Amino acid sequence: MKRTIFTILALLLACCVLAGCGAAAANGSVGAAPAAPQENYDVAVGESTTASDAAGSLLPEAGGRKLVYTASLDLETKTYPDARDALLAALDKAGGYVESNEEGGSAERGTRWSRMTLRVPADRYAAFLAEASGVGNLVNKQEQMEDITASYVDVQARLDSLETQRARLTELMEQAENLTDLLQIQQQLSDVEYQIESYTAQMRAMDDQVDYCTVEVYLNEVDALTVVEPGFLARIQEAFVNSWADFGEFCQDFAVALVYWLPALLVLAVILAVVLLAARRSRARMRAAAAARPPMPHAGPKTPGADYGPLYAKPESKQPKE
């Protein structure tokens, strides 16, 4: 009897190894599960649910393949509060919810923006996307679809196999005759239950992705809406409007900078005024001193050669005597 129990335990260990090894072959979106060297499993558990059998039972029940839809919308608006309220009203009408939200910008400058991640039920995805695209000027729209049917079927098949293992191990626990066998069976049962929890969490995550589509919405407040492929006159009008808007922002920035530097400019102005006043007074004193100085006395009549100075008197011209 003991030999039979040990043989069954060895085969059940091989079953656990086979179920754990499948995690390495699962798709990247499914995630990883405990892995071990592959062994033959059919000897221990007998008939088990295969991936093809699971696929046959999954697809008719699901009415098709397991598809994950995601989309992104880039919207512009001149009336930011109204557009945002309309977007949230469309989301509430579709039965969705806001998964994350980020906001910024300035209401005074008209530069508010929102970046929202919305989750919408799959059966209302198309209707919500059409309604959300109309709450503002649609600049860009992207949609993606991912087929995760193969990954879903693989996880479901492995989960069914692990459930069968757990039922067999539970039966062996009731038949264990000693403490050693009981502890070994409990260890294997603990490993199987851990894998079941891991695969169950993966299936719940995939079901959530399939049941609720993800829509990223970027809502920006602008002064002028973007014109798709504008003509010559439209480009001139847009350039003129944008130039005035930029000039207004420049004036505001300049006024803010002027107020920011005003204390420093006042101190520099006072220092410059003191320096100029001191220079002017110094120049006035120099002029007053020059005016009070007595004139230089003249030694006599100006003689020829005086222009050359005392050391360079003009030599007398030597004329030949007659």
C-alpha cells in the first residue's frame, strides 16, 4: 500500500511540473507563472481538458474571439468647461467610469487641458467613441485591437488541469496512512493552489480588458481651432490670430517680469542718480576753480619767435652783406 501511495505521489509531482511549465509558454500579456521541467501528466490524472477542447467550449459561449479594444482621442475646444462636462455626460450615459485624470493649464490664459483614461463597456464602445469625438474639434483619432483568444484559451486549459489535480490531491489526503505521506500531499496541494490563484488572477485581468475598452482622451483649450488642410486665406487668418494671441501673451509675460524686477530696478536707478549727481557737482567745482584762477602775466610784447617757445626761438635769418 505504501509503495502504491509513493508511486501515485511521484506521478502527481510530475503533474505539477507539467502545469507549472506551461507558464513559460504563455503569451506576454498573460504574465508568468511558476515553471519547472516538463514531465508526462496523463499517467497520473488520466483524462484532462486540452487547449483544443477549451477552445471549442469557449468560442461559442463567448460568441466570438477575445478582443481588446483601445482608442485615443485628441480634442480641441474654445469652451473647455462645456466640452469636459459633455464628455463626462457621454461616459456616464455609456455606463463607463474614469480610471485616471490629470489636469493643468490656466483659465486666465485659456490654456487648460485634461488627460483622462476612460473605461467603457465593450457593447457601448462604438457609440461612446462617436459621441466623444463630437464634443470638440477632433485633431487626431487612433484605434487599436488586440486578439488575446489564444492566451485566454491556454490559461483556461491550464486552470482546468490544475483544478483536476487539486481534486485528486484532496482525495489522496483522505487516504493517507501516515504523517509523512500527508505532509507531502499537502505540499503538492499548496503548490497547485498557488498556481490556480495565479492563473485565476490572469483570467480576471483579461476578462476586464475584454469587457471594458480603454479610451485615452486629450482635451485642450485653444483660442483658435486647428483647421485640417487649410487654404491660403485660412492660413493667413490663422497666422494673424495666432500672432495677436502671442503678442498678448508676450505683453503679459513682460508685465509680470517688470513687476518681478521692479525692486532691483529701483535700487539701480537710485545708485545711477547718485553717481550722475556726484559727477555733475564735481564738474561744477572744477569749472568754478578754473574761473577763479588769476590770468597769467605777459612778459612783454610778443617777439618774433615767441611762438617757438624760449628754447626754440626762431633763428635770425642771415642775409649776405652787400
